[in-house]
Amino acid sequence: MLKGKNIIVGVTGSIAAYKAAYLIRGLVKKGANVQVVITPAGKEFITPLTLSTLSNAPVISEFFSNRDGSWNSHVDLGLWADAMLIAPATAATIGKIANGIADNMLITTYLSCKAPVFIAPAMDLDMFAHPTTQQNLDRLRTFGNRIIEPAEGELASHLIGKGRMEEPDSIICVLEHFFAEQKDLREKKIVITAGPTYEKIDPVRFIGNYSSGKMGYALAKACAERGAEVILISGPVSETIAHPNVTRIDVESADEMYNEAMSVFPHVDAGILCAAVADYKPAVSMDKKIKRESSAELTLQLTPNKDIAASLGAIKKEGQVLVGFALETNNEEAHALDKLKRKNLDFIVLNSLKEKGAGFRCDTNKISIIDQKGAIAEFPLKLKQEVAVDIVDKLATLLL
Ligand code: CTP
């Protein structure tokens, strides 16, 4: 699983830095390409010579070399990595990265890193238990970082408690598990609808809604990162996505979205219907701009759009999985379950507009997942990327 993976190992100033040597040797043995970045304090605990010998590459520590004026690009490094692992991570480094204090090469690399970041804290038990450290770790978790909890045991201070950096073999296991899990959908094809639809009134006006497409795009990314081939049918949004596994089809109206979804669905394993499809469209859309000819009232006659979810539900074959969303303001669970049944969905993701930070236009969401038996799993408020991972986890249990 680690063969050919590019891994940045960040080493900071802790007595546990000696374990970084075993960690790096283990990663290299498994076929990973390791680039070590060490903080100035880290060099007090273990020499760059040891780490560069084990990783087969010069250790990076400074922004530039005083000898020849060459400089190290933390941006290139951040883009190169498939994962970054900070082990050991001291309380100081945890505090700095949680707050963007980019005063060394390791932290600028962290800030430039687009890949998943794993952090293995190492410190004294009271430092670890301190609310400051815990708050910083919580903050890092909300940014999507993965914390590898320290173990209990004897510490450098000879006190016994929680704060020992996790053992190198266990850390390697975490990474292997992450990369294995990541590709579990590689044989699967998934269609996702996202964003709003625009229903044309005349050449300059439309009926739309506030959907930003963020949730649908986060789902597309989460599925693609786990190896699935994704067809993203997107209404008009400003979101972008650049992943080799994602093919994006841009549409504007519910009718266009319906046509694309109906032609793609027979060839996929799953459909996630995240779009906020307009329920109605103008009965007639005008070719010319409607003029304000008088002060008389204007009446728009609306006609219902086709229900994409229900139409896909009606043609769903054995083995295909269909996931819908419900945004409700009252009687949430009953309405959502009713929608699940009406549209022949396998599960439905409920987000309530009553929840602060959930729903349209925000970066966070708070969901419940309701299955066909009516069982409800509630999730806390999370970033949409993290919510997407929870939804894809549930989807994977039905697909695999
Ligand atoms: N949906 C769809 N096509 C439509 C309307 C909705 O595919 N024309 C999908 C949405 O993408 C979502 C689910 O159906 O996954 C529920 O959408 P929602 O708007 O909550 O449901 P409606 O059936 O439109 O019910 P209502 O607006 O009355 O709550």
C-alpha cells in the first residue's frame, strides 16, 4: 500500500525524535519515498545525517542554503506529497500549525500541503492534557488533519501517563490502512448530481436557489479519492474540481440534468442525488426579454419538473445503490423517510435548516443518515469534506 507513495516526515524537537529513525526506515522498507523536514529544535535530538541516510534524501531544514543561495520550495514539496506525517509533534509545533505561525520550513510545508496530514503528538502528560493543547488538536481535527493519539506509558520525565508518541509500527499501520481504504471504490462508477438548477424565464432571468454545490463537489472528491470513477452532473456553481477520476458534465436546467442522469445511471454502480433541483419551471420561457410595459402585475405560470431521484429509483436495478438528500424545516425525519420510500432510495441524508451551520452556502453541515429500515445515524457538525467521507463510508458498506 505504501509502495511509491510520497511521504513527507516532519520531525520536531522531542526526545521521541529517535523513533523517527525507525519510522523512516519502516516507510522506506515498504517502498515509500520519504522526504524529511526537520525543525531547528528537532536537530538537537537527532542528526540530519542519520535521517538523510535512512531516507536516501537530503534532509530539509532551512528555507535556503547559506552556502549556494539555493532555496527549498515548500510549495513544490506540499504538492509532491501523497501524505504528510508529523512525528513526533511537540506541543509547540501543534500550537503553531493550529494557528498558522509559519516560522520554520516544516510549518510552511504543512500550510502548503494539499495531501492528508497525520500528526503524532509526543509530550509530557500534563502538557498533553492541558486545555490549550487539546483545543489546538481539536482545531487541527476540524481542518481535516488526522491525529494519531499518543499512548500511555513512561515518559521522558519518568512520569507515567498519556503522551508517548505512538510506536513507529503502529503509525505505519495507520498510513497503510488509510491508503488501503482510500482505494476501496476503485472498481466502482458513481454518478453525482450537484448544485442548483436554473429554470429560464427569459434570456436574462431564471428561477434558481441558494445551493452552492459544495456538498456535491465534496462528495465527488471523496469518491474519486477512494478510487471510484465519478460522473459529476453539475448545475451552475462557482466550485471547481480537478481530479483525474472525475468527469464533469455542466447543465443548467432540471430537464438537462434529468436527461444526463437518465442516460448515465444504467451504466453506474451508484447515484448520489445532491442537487437542489427546482421543483417547478416556467410553463413558457420567453425568447425575448420580458419588458415592463405597464405597472400591471406579472403572473408566471409554473409547471412541475421531472423528479430525477424518483425516475432513477424507478429504473434502479439489483445491486445499484441510490442515495438522496432531504432538506426539511419541520417533521424532518418523517418527511425524509417518506421521500426515501417514494423515490426508492437506499438511504437518505437529512440536513435540517434549523441547525446553525448546516445546509446551503456554508462550509459545514450537520447530517443524519436514515436507511430503508428507518434506522437513524446522527453526526455532529463537521466540514463538508468530512461529512462527505461519512456519507461515502455508508455508501461503501452497501457497495462492497
Ligand atoms: N430531487 C431530484 N429531482 C427533483 C427534485 C428532487 O432528483 N426534481 C432529489 C434531490 O436531489 C434530493 C431528493 O430528491 O436528493 C429530495 O429533494 P427535495 O427537494 O428535498 O424533495 P422533493 O421531492 O422536491 O420534495 P419537497 O420539495 O416537497 O420537500
